[in-house]
Amino acid sequence: MKIPAIIINYNNFLTKKQVIYMEKKEGSYKKRLKILFVSSESAPFAKAGGLGDVLFSLPLALRKLGQDAKIMIPRYATIDPKVYKLETELNNLKVPTDQSKGPYPSLICNVKKYLGGDTAPVYFLENMEYYEKRANVYGYSDDHIRWMLLCRGVLEFLKRSSWVPEIIVCCDWQAGLISNYLKTTYKKDPVLSKIATVFSIHNLYFQGMCDFRFIKESEKDSGHEPLPDFFNPRLVKLNWMLRGITYSDIITTVSPTYAQEILTPEYGEGLDKILNEKRDKIYGILNGINYDYYNPQTTPHIPIHYSSLTIARKRKNKTYLQKKFGLNQGQNTFLIGMVTRFTEQKGFDLLEQIIDPLLKNTTLQLFFNGDGESRYKECIKKMAEKYPQRVGYSMEFDTNLPHLVFAGSDASLIPSKFEPCGITQMQAMRYGSIPIVRKTGGLADTVKSFSPEKNEGQGFVFKDYDSFALFAAVIQANASFRFKKRWRDLIKRAMEKNFSWEKSAEEHIKVFNNLISKK
């Protein structure tokens, strides 16, 4: 393959690392791929959860490695074109609805674009009724129409676009029908039929507009019936996750262990059979974290900066956290932080059973930061009343506080029932807060259990989803905390783990190139 001269000149547009990710392999070079991520959210424009962070970080990391990655999301009411200086890419895009008899055979959309440089380039699908009048990302009774419009609107836009991706990454069920459309409605289209698809599963539990565990057998979606029109009530009962799995060329999940877990009835959420049929096309790739944003050496959200070489400075952040939230101040008191949603999935049903005896029989402290179910919030408040100066909490929305919790706590508790990837443990380790985790999903892939005999590992891991197993792990961590030199070594190993988005992007590039080579 002849390499263009402009690419050999590393100073022309790309750094040496970025040179179209030209890793030489068996005499050939990997090419620069055009990749479009389609999602319901992407930070900083629209963010309701972790997916928004992924859609900000992963495409940007891919571009830094030379890939031509872009994003497409709806333009919600909260995305101000003037604030973001959006440019018009296409007006009066007619998106067919397949409604043969009715007032809306098509919906009119526009496409805007953002080229600010601080993110990957972003296309925004505009529609007054379904996006521009809606301030929230999710939660509307007609969400099925909104996501159907996104799936088909993306494809209709690409038919008219001068930039056409080789790969579309369809993120979670909201983008699950893109692959379905490509393999049916657009299978003979000269442009779109050439596009490969990746279905990215961030959480298998959410599969569409209803809870498919309780749907009648006669109403279940086989995944093969023709797609209905936008306004057909049947659309609500379609399993969009099933269709994304069925029609996509490959499937990715957010950790290697989760990729294996979803093949089992326990974690497969009713889709383990179809996933096993596709198992040779499933890849598990860990998410990463933003090392510039989560950086104890530079973040403005903690009072004292430190690194893995100046761990002693971390102690002043502990004192600050204790003082700020009314906890007894003391370096020898084991302080556990918990930054999470207060839900059963995050292990709160286990914690609820052991929190009182744990506090009664030890001197440790607990600090909670998050929001969630009333039942668990009440439990935390009662424990704070019963054990004043030992249990603290903040249930207000604050994006800055987690930095202080990680910097000020000795350990972070993450006893999840299931965890596709999880980034809290990575953020905690970045700040030297030792994770106490259940061995599931991404937690199993990122935290190696501490061995005092070998002085290795980065955290404390328990296997069974059981309150006694959780209790034992916390007690082990509390006991290990007394051995200061070993604990300092533990912090150093945790802080020096590499969970960068660059590493994740490199793994994605390998999978994408493998896909293209087989297309």
C-alpha cells in the first residue's frame, strides 16, 4: 500500500502517535477509519448518565489516535445553537415514517454541526416536535417515536452527506434499530449498504420502552417481524436491544467480564440465547476515565494536591473532608467513601443489612455521596443520627464533591449486584482511595485483590452477592489499614494503574479494523 507523503510528514496536521494509527502488520498498514457514534446523549451537550461521558471521551480519544470519529445526537431544547455556535449542515431533511395512511408520511428535520475542537465533531438532528421542544433526554411517553426518528434520520442524512462513515457505532437500545434498517429497508442502497455496524451495549437491563420480563408471550418481539411505522402502537412492544444484537455486524460491551456474564441466564436479561448464538461477534472493551479531569495533582476540587510520589499529602484532604461534614477528625480512623446511586443494583440491599453491626463493632467512618431510592436514603440518615460524627452524607447534586470524597477517603465501597463496567472504582484508584468491590463485570476486570503475603493487588474483592461476604471484605480492609507501609504501597499501585481512554481507544481500533477486514 502506497503511503501519501503528507502522512509521512508528522508535523503536517497529525502527531507521530496520530499518524492514522499506522501500526504495521504483516506488511500492510491500518487505515484511517470513518466512524460515526449515534447516541441519545453526549457530554457536554446532553448528559443524563455515564453514556454521555463515554460519548465525549471515546470519539475524542480515537481522533487523537488518527481516526476520523464523529458523533450524532438529537438537538434538545437545552442545546443552544448560539451558545455552541452551531453551523447548518442540511435543511429540510425528509425522514420517511412509513405511515401509508395518515397526516405524517414523513417528518422534517434539519442537521446542525459543532466543530469547536474541544470534542469530536458532532452532528445534531433537529426536529421541533420531538427534540427542540423537549428539555429532557429521556422520560417522555413518545420516546419510541423520538428514537425511531433518530435511527432513521441518521441514515437519511448520510444518504445526502458528503461524509459517509465506514462504521456506525449504535449506542444502547435507543440506536438499536439502525442496524435493523440497514439490513432491511436500506439493504440495496448503494451508499448505506456498505456501512458496517457495531452495537454497543452499556447496560443490557434496558431493552426498550417496556419491561420485557412481564410482556405476554403473544406480544413478544421475535426480532424478525417488519418494522412498523413511527406511529404504530406495536413500536412500544419491540425489543430494540434484541434487534440491535440480531442485525449488527459485531457487538461490544464495556468490559471483558460483562461480555462473558451476559451469556448466562443470571446476567443475560432474557437475551442470553441470542447472545450465545452471536458469541463469536461479541467483544468486551473496558471504558476509561479522563486522566486530565480526574487528576489529584491539578484538580481545583480538593484543597491539597498530591501524586503517587507524595502520598503523605493525601492525609490533609481526609482531615478536610472529615471537618467539612462533621466527622471526628483522625488519621487512624478508617474512612470509607461511597459515591453512587442508592439502589439495589449498587448493592445497597446488602449494605442495609450490615451497616448497623459494622458501625457497632468497629470504629470506621462512612461517607455517602449520591441520590437514589427513598428507602436507602432513610437508612443512611438514621445511621447518621445513631452514629453522629461517624456517618456523613451529601445527597445534593454536585459534580465536584466526588473528587474530594475520593481524595479524602481511605477506601471506596462498590458492592454492586452487577456492573457492566463501572468507572467509580477507576476514579477512586486515581485518587488513591482503595476499592472494596464485588467480583462482577468491570469491577472484576479492574481491581485485583490485595495479597498481604505477596504485597500485590489494588483493592479488596468479594465474590458472592451476600451480606456476610461484604462484611468480611470491609473488615479485611479495615484490618489491613493498620499496616501503614503496606497500605501506602497499596495506594501507590492503585494510583499508577492505567485506565486512560487512549488504552480503550486502541482496543476499539483493533476491533474496528478486524470488522472492516471482514466486511
